Amino acid sequence: MSRVLLVEDDAPVREALAQTLELAGLTVTEAGSFIVAKDHIRRDFAGVVVSDIRMPGKDGIALLDHAQSVDPELPVILLTGEGDVPMAVAAVNRGAFDFLEKPCPTETLVETVRRALDRRRASLEDRRLQAELRKGDAAQRMLFGTSAVAERLRAEVRQIARVPGVVLIEGAPGSGLSKVAEVLHLLSPLAQGPFIKLGAAALTPAALDDAVAAADGGSLFLNEVTSLSKACQYALLEHLDREAGARLLAGTTQDALALSEQGAFLPDLYYRVEALRIRIPALKERPEDIPVLFRHYVAQASEQAGVPERAIPPALLASLMSQDWPGNARALMNAAMRFTLGLMPDEIEEIGLAEKMAQIEASLIVEALRRNRGNATLTAETLKLPRKTFYDKLARYGVRAEDFRD
């Protein structure tokens, strides 16, 4: 999220400010008046507002009031002239994020906007998590899969979520460390508190202190905790010794024990974080979940791309189930987006005999279901398959009998 709504009636000044922000990697939407700007301000707008105070017609203060009426948590940064400082101070007291006196240094403008974006990102994430919390069992809704392996993972997450203490979440790259951390938070007694997630590699001790403070009363998820600098590892140990008010959820794709034995990860810290452990199974350990996951990701990708959801050929599902997926859920998600956009190459061509036979079997089942209008009992009899075997094959190929009923 790096969007900025820039409101300035002086076109040359607006263009210069927009260029400054864009060079900093931010996406800028320009508006020359209150009338134009207000149409861009919506609840859950994924960005911040930067507005001049003095404008013809309704000014920046009116825009601040409008923004707060739409979404009180939307950060608004006001740009002031030399004589407008008292007005800007009053605006901050009534809810503006900050004010900057023009002309302001480039570094100050960009740094202030980034701070506002960080706050906006945190508030939208908290809003999303609270919405998830109201929907009920987060494990069932957010950790997909019908396999016994997936059900064991959900049961483990539910059990550990309710137990106070640090949790170590282990899994291969792309397996969903942050998703499991979110579910742990939502199912915990701290669910009403903040959920802060950070990559550990770039953290400084000061940033870690700030994160622990921000997560007070909630959960702090440190992704790739084994990549913390030694200084941060010692700082984290101190926080754990003081029993800070935030619950630590530590994620890693590395062998934390091996790293502690090699001295790269403090042994004292390892034994503090490994008391409660969750290992996320790789996709290759639960291939029967791939059709469920792929259907979900295709629906998600269709919504994101704004295109109709495509029907998924059973032969494609059989092919996907035959692959190892070293990139796990993230790689499957990428494949779903390629499929949705029609960019997926014919990934079912370069396969072996077993996979080809699976494709043929899936096609025969689909054709029989179509002829029998989705009558599963009649289809099983037609194919001369025991009822249980038939339903096992439906689950394996991600085929649903109800899709063929009139």
C-alpha cells in the first residue's frame, strides 16, 4: 500500500509534489480542488491524503472534516503557508495526522507520508482482522483443506492459540507462516488487541522495541525470526524475560535448532521460542487438498482481476496434484492467477504415464456424471466402482457431482 491523494490547487506546485512522491516509489492521485478530491475519499481507502490548507472554495480544513466523517482513521497531512501555522496546529488537534510548512524538504515530506502510510496499513489490517474475528472459527475459514493432515493442523492451531506463551511456526517458503500466525491471534484471548507482523531481517533493536510496544495487549509476529541480528536477538530475549504485554509468534523457514547449534541463533532464545511449536505441512504432503486450494485461489484471483471465474478442467487438477510444489501455497496461488488470466501454459502436457492415466480417469468420471446429470449413485454403478472408491476419486480430482445436476 503506497497510495497518496494529493490535493493542491496550484498546478505547478502540485506537479512538483507529485513528482517528488512518485520518485520515492509512491502512487499519486492528483486533485486540484475539494470537489475533485472528495470523490476519491472512501472508507477503507488504502492510502493517505496530502492537502494544501488554502484553496479556493472549500479548503483543506473542510477536506479534513469530510475525510474524518467518511473514515476517522484516514491520515490527512496538511501543507501550510507561513501564516497558516496556527490554523494547522488547530487542525492537528482536531484529527489531522501532521502538518508541514511549505516549502518543505523532500526528505521530510516523504518521511511523513511513509509514517502516515504505516499507520494506515496498521489500522486497515486491524480492521480486517476484527472483521475476520466476527465471522467465527478462523481456523476453518482461513486454513483450507479437507485432508486429515489439514484437519490436524487446524486442531493444533486451535489448541495452541488458547495457551499463553511464545509460539514457533515452522514451514517451507510459501507455506503460509503469516496466515497461521493470524489464525493463532484471532483464536487467542488477545484477539481484540493489535496484530503486528514484521520481517525480522531488517529490524533494529529500536524498531523491535517500538513493535513490542505497538503490539501490547495483542500479538507480535516476527517472520523469519532466525534472521534477526544478534543485537535484536538479545533485545528480544530481554523483552521475553520482562514478560512484555505482547504475545510473540515467531515464524521461520529455517532449521532453528541447527542454527542455534551453529551459533547463528542464540540457544537461549531458541529454547524460549520452541516450547510451543507448529509445523505447517508442505503441499506435497497433502496433495488431496490441492483442488480445494486451487478453486479458492482461482475465485480470489478472478475477484482481484475483475474477470469471470473460469471452469477448471478436472485433468488440470489431476496434473496439479501430481506436482511437488516446492513453492507451496504461494506457488499454487500464482498458478491460479495465471490460469485466471489465460496465461498458464499447457502445464498438463509434460507429464508421465501415471499422471496421464489420472487425467483419463478424471475425464471418464466427468463424462459419466454429465450423462447421469450428477447422480452419484448411478454414476458409480455405471463405472462399476464401489461407492467409497468413487467418492474417494471425486475428492482426489476435485470433482463435485452437484455441478452436473440440472
